[in-house]
Amino acid sequence: MSEPDLATLRARYVPRLTAELGALRAASAGTSADRAPVELDQQSVGRLARMDAMQVQAMAAAVDVRRGGRIAAITAALRRLEGEDFGWCDACGEFIGLPRLDLDPVTCRCIACAR
């Protein structure tokens, strides 16, 4: 099977990547309050409640870091789609393959090189 042309790849993956990027950015904006600094007012909140709030803050920050990594990967994939590098393995230069790209369109390596 031959490799699809870039127009076909763009039509196939740009809408999906754009939608995921929008959802990730919306999720990040929606959880910004969870990542806000925890108030240390001992009169309004007890020590255990403050510790719980700090734990929620730390978990929300960790999730946002992972989300940021995915946003960066999607942005890079969209840039590759604008050029002519999308779908080609960074390591060996072979076409990655549609099944692998369908699984995760941000991948940069074929299965052989990913091992």
C-alpha cells in the first residue's frame, strides 16, 4: 500500500487534532482554580482541610503538566501537517503507517524505531 498524500493526511487528522487541542485548553482553563495557591488563613480552614486543599492543588498541577505536554505534542503535529514532515518517522525516514497514526496522530516514530 502506498503512502497517502499530504492533503489526505491533513483532511484526516487536522480536525481531530484541532478538536483535542481545544478540549485540552478548555480543560486547563476550567481547572485553573484548583491550581491556585491555597490560602493559609487558619481561622477559616482547619489544618487537615488545608492539607487536603494542598493535595488537590498538587494533583491538579501534575495533571496540567501532563496536559501541557500533550498540547505541545499536538501543536508540533499540526506544524508537521503544515509542512511535509507529518507521517514520516523521525529516526529512519520511513512512513509511519496509517494504523499507528490513527491510534495516535502525534507519534513521530514508526513501530520499529519506537522499540
